[in-house]
Amino acid sequence: MTTILKTHNLSIGYVDKKTTNILHKNISLSVNQGELVCLLGPNGAGKSTLLRSLSGVQKQLSGNIFLHNKSVSEYSIKNLSQQIGLVLTERNFSGMRVIDLVSLGRYPYTGFFARLTKTDYKIVLKVLQDTGLIKFKHKLINELSDGEQQRVMIARVLAQQTSLIILDEPTAFLDLPGRYEVFQMLVNLAHDYNKTILLSTHDLDLAIKFADKIWLLGKDKPFVCGIPEDLILKGQFAYFFDNNKLKFNLQSGSFEVSGKIQKPVHINGNGIEAQWISKALNRKGYYESNDPNLPINIEIKNSGNYTLNNHNTEHKADSIETLLDLLE
């Protein structure tokens, strides 16, 4: 497996007047070719600072950053822009056409007058085709939806033809279908086109579902890296995010309100019906138990045919909503 980016004893932060503010130190990490890596952490943990440092936009306080086994400091600005594509949260391209914005990705390869060659233009058109944006190529950016605009920003760095793409909060402000669409596009780019993609996000559920690796960054906590399943089983998500209001559920892989009094219930059945009944019960303060002798039992006969035995009183329900009402 080819390592694209790695660090050794990296310290990040910023200098404010004469004061050096260290956010994190001694970070050693690596990113391999064809991986989708998601960076998660609470607000103010230093996620954007880490991404800017790795991309060369912001100088690290100490330590080394290597891109293709060569120190980032040894790259010229032009050469670095041919290796790293960067998408930040700030956008101010509303007056541009889609094709003109995507064409900006070719500027690291153009001459002094930034004129596109026929080859450049072919690359831009192929990127527009691959990202499903070809039909929007003459539209203004402000005429597109938020999800479409984000696709254009990703298309711009694809036209840049870099081996590494870094994105800061690419799903911010997108609706649920838009977030899934962006994540699926990034997965395809990593796995089908062998791009290496690093992004920061607050979408824990999507990161767990799609990421090859997850990086966790927290205030006054050591940097942690691993595949989602290992991090869950080792309690790392709980360590980084649990507080007096939220608790990470190992079974569901999501956060729940902590301190809630939960009552056990036994579900006699399996499959998709049992899964969604369990989720509905959990929302109402119940948790599923394997003990068949509990005073509350639910039997699933088939879809829309449920029997509730609540302290020796039997009820029939034809929907999950009715089942919840009977438990009240």
C-alpha cells in the first residue's frame, strides 16, 4: 500500500503576536493511496488547523510533513498545487459559470496568461461528465442547489489532477440526500479512481458508514486513528464525545441522551421488523433484553401483526405507533 502523506512529531497551532498557542503536538499519522479518511472532533479541537497545516496553507509549529516521501517545505507553491487539491468551507463564486470555476483547477498547469489548452479543456469536460455536472456547465453557481455547488467545488479539485484531496466540512449546510450524495461521490473517487481523500466532518453516522479510516481530534486528548469498527469497540467515540448530556451507544453506533431511565423489554422476533421496533422502543426509554421472562414482551408474528404482553395483560397492535401507545 502506497503512503501518500505522513507526519512525524507534528505540532500544530498558531502564533498570536508573541504568544505561541499549541493545539496539538507529537502527531504522527499517515494516509494511504485510495483511502477515504474522515477527521472528527468537537468544535475548537483544531480540525481546520490540522487540515491547513497538512495542505501547506498554514505552517506547522514543529515536526515534519511528508508528501510522497518529500518534505512539504521543499515543494514550490506551484508544485504543491499539483499534488494537493484543497476545498475549504468559504465560497465566493456566485457570479461564475460552472465550467469557468472547474477550469480554475487547471491553473497550476497553465502558463503566465492562464490560457487553457485543448488538453486542459478535455480534462475539464471529462470531470464535468464524471461528476454529473455536464448539463450545468453554462449555469451560474448561484443557480445551483447547495449540493450541486459542493459537487462543483469537488470537480474543480478533480480537474487539478492531484493525488491528494483535502476537504474542510464538505457536507456542511447540505440536506440529508445531499450529504449522502457527496459522501458517495468521495467514496467512488477514492476506491474507483484511486484518489486519496481526507476530510473533516461532523457527520458521525456517515463517517462510520463510508470512511476507510477515522481520525479523532479532541481538546487535551491524544490523536487517535483507526477503522470505524475498532474505534467503536475500543470506546474511542465515547471517550472523545461523551458528556453529561450525550452517551455513545455501542450497539446502534450513535449518540443518545444520557441519564435517561430505561426499562427492559423482550422482543420475540427478528429481521427488519424487530430492528425498527427496537429503535422505536429505545426512543421511548426502553432497551431490548434477551431475558424472555421480563414483564414486558413483544411478539412479532408478521408485518403489522404484533402482540404485547404487558405485566400479564395481552394487547394486539397493527403498527409500531399503536404498540408504543399501548406501552404508555
